Amino acid sequence: MKVTRNNKIVLTIFFVVWVLAGISVINYAFAQSPQTGESVDTYRKLRLFTEVFNRIRSNYIDEIDVDTVIDAAIEGMLSELDVHTHFFVPEDFEEFRTDTQGRFGGLGISIDKQGDYITVVSPIEGTPAYDMGILPGDKIIKVDGESVIGIPSNDAVKKMRGDVGTAVNITISRPGIEQELEFRIIRDFIEIKSVPYAFKMDNGVGYIRVRQFNANVSRELRLALDALEEEGIRGLLIDLRFNPGGLLTEAIDTVNEFVGKDKKVVFTKGRIPQVNAEYYTRIDRIRTGYPVVVMINEASASASEIFAGSIQDWDKGLVVGKTSFGKGSVQQLYPLQDGYGLKVTTSKYYIHSGRTIHRDDNDKLLKGEKLSESDKEKYEEERKSKIFYTERGRVVYGGGGITPDIEIEQSTLTPFEIELRRKNLFFPFTTDYLLNNELVVTEDYQVSDEIYNTFIEHARENGIEITDKDLEESGDWIKYSLKTNIITRKLGEQAGNKVGLEQDTQFQEALSLFDKFSTLEEMFEYAESLRE
């Protein structure tokens, strides 16, 4: 948030708490403190803030809403700090803790905003919504009798979440059915899956998608690994692309699966000694017997970077893809009075080789500051100049983000494909299709020319201009997108993801490494040869 003149004025109101605690306390502290150094400056400024607040409270043209101005004042103060330091009002603080804990009281549905309607993408198997018969494509029009048409999806989610064991009434508009449907659903614990799918592919390689590092990820990963190893895999591909991170302790416990016990994973360094710490693995377990490849991209951040970088540092896997985001600062969460909360950056973390993964240039971008091309080149040169070494002596780079051992580009969408995605035409089309064709959809389902042509007409009817060149370049992509959506709607997220991976060029190139090389040592040698 940019600090404007008004924000700076509001910022002074933050110190009303000192007034409420007693101006005399501040004056006494000022009188008693040494007349040199930072403490004198601090107390002098506090007294100035108190003066300003009293003037505003007494003389401002309108009555001051103390709650509002104090909240805004705190936000104004934090805007001078890094982008990851954040003040939460009670409702947002509870939601943030819910997301990191990975469990909440709810219904068990994945939703998306379709026009003015909150639309069910899919119910989560085994949850109250699934058991009650909520279906993909259902439009939620009321929650407890109150319309949710046109409201932001986050607001609708807040209305549907609640204490476990309590009831919520949902009114649904279902495609193909004229009358509204009423559901009374009892909320239950809903777990946010960090590992949404894991499966053995046709070539014998295990695939695990790790979506985030919440409080359940180490347990979910362990169970997925156990199941895959029981099936007998000849390699493992862990997908951390678009993983925003999460909990530091969970990152360490997941690394533990591959490096064993008593290995240093990460250490933190900050301004105050209390935040300096070293973190070691603690569980006597290690996975061996197959090569491991970890996929990252520019959106892999925080705990996912600790995982990827640690696997790289300890030479337990090959990291491929694109250089990760570079979020290597550590935040401490502080509950405050009346349900408020504060997330404060206290240190940076460094992985075993000694390199930090934090990129200072990203902090500037996240705050809305612009970087020139020369600035970007300078940062990149500095990053590549900081050389570190893995446990076995392989060269790795510090100075921000995790640089993959092998860089693999991701194919990009054409403007035409972006427009189809932007208008979200696949979801409603495939939902309507399944109303009359559900029985024909099996795991080996293929999109016919008839379905493809019907979709093209559907796109044109929704204002998409389509040329022959568009169809020539994007025809296969459209068919796979239709197939992915139809399979997902009918057979679930894992089945749909398998189809999607067939068109994922970055994934396919990473997967091909297992066919070219049977051991991790061979993969390392190949990666080294690419640098020469």
C-alpha cells in the first residue's frame, strides 16, 4: 500500500493505544530513560504522536471511528516494511490460520465464480457435500435463505464455513432441472489436500503432485510414497510447480523422507538472536532405490523452495524446470487482542549449502515498484556470481531462488487459447455435455469430431473470433482441454490430471529423463554436461 498524505495522518492514530494506556506512562518513561540513543528518539516520537492524536480527536471536523482509524494506522505503518509483514483483522486472521492448518469446518466443495453465480467445480469425495449429492455445475444461489448471487466468492465461502456439527441450508440451481433444490448440510472437518493426487504412470514412474505445505503435507506425502513403493516404481517425479509454500516444519519433515535423520535442512538468521536457529531432520527414515526428479517453476516459493533446494543440496534428486520465485524470508505469527493478528518478517532462511533463496528484487516487484531491464540484469549477474556446493561438490547458485540442475521451458498458450481460458468456456460446456452423456465417459474416453465442432460453435456464440489458423494451431489443445474437463467432472481430479499431463510439455520432457537414464548418478552427469 502506498503511503499517501491521508495514510500518514491516519498512521499517527495508531498510537492512541498509548493514550488509552495513559499519557503519564509515556511521559514517565521519557523522563526516566537515558537522554541519549534510540530510546530517547522513540519516546519523543511517541509523545509527538500522542499530541497529534489528541489534536485530531478534539478538533477534526467529523467524529473519529477509533477502530477504523487504528486498523488503517497499523496498515500504514506496515506499508513501510516488507510486503510479507501483514496485519490481520479478526476475520482474516482466522481464515489465514485455517488455510495453514489445512482443516476447517465446511461442506467439502471446490467452487468457481461463473458470471454472477458461485458454481460447484467438484465436491470432495467423502465430505458432507459429496454425500448429500451436490454435483459439478450446481449453482449456489442462496445460503441460509440469503442470496449469494453476485457476491465475491470469498464472501460466499465465509458464509458456508462454520463450526463442525452446525447446519447450513444451501439452495441450488441445477442445470436441466427447473425447480430450485434445497439441501440441509451438517458441516464437518474438511481437510485441504496438500497432495491431491499421486499415481504410478504407465512407464513405471511414480508421480506426486504437492500443491502446498500445510499442516498435513508430511503425512500425506508419506502415505503416497508408501503406496507407490508398494506398487513398485522405478523412479519418482515430484511436482512442486505453482506451490506457494507453507509451514517450515512441514518442509523439513518432507525433506526428511529423502535425506534421513539428523541432517541440517535450513538455518535462519535475523536481527535478534532469538530468531537464529538451525533445523535438522528428526525421523529415522529414508527413501532409496529409485532416482528422484523434482519439478519447479517461477511460482514455486517458500517451503517448496526449501524442499527442492535441500534435495539438491544433499544430492538426493535432480531439480528441473525454471528458477523458483525466491521467497526466503521467515514470518512469525503473533495473535493479538480481540482476535487480531500480526505476521512479521523476523529472519531469512538459508539451506544446507549456505545459500539464501530470498530475492530482494521480488520484494520490490510485489510492492509495485518497477525494475528496469538493467536492474534485472544486475540482479541476475549477482545471483549467478554466488557459487555454492552440494554435499558431493556439485555447483549450485545462491542469491535468490533455486536454479534447476536442468532448465526446461514450459510451452505457452496462444492468444486464442488464453481467450478461451479467460472466458472459462470449457467448464459450462462439459457440464452440460455430461447431463446427457455421462454413461459414455470412461477412462479411455476420446473427444469426437462432433463434440469438438459443437464446442467451436459454442465458443463463437460466446463472442470468440476463430480463424482457420487458430483451429490449425490449437485444435489438439482444445480436444485435450475438453477431454480433461469431461474426465475430471466424471471420474475425479486425479483422472483428469493424468489427461492434462499428456499435453504438459514441461512435464513430458522431465518424464523422458527416466527413459534416458536409469540412475540419479547418470542424471547428474547429464546435467553437468549441459553446463560445459
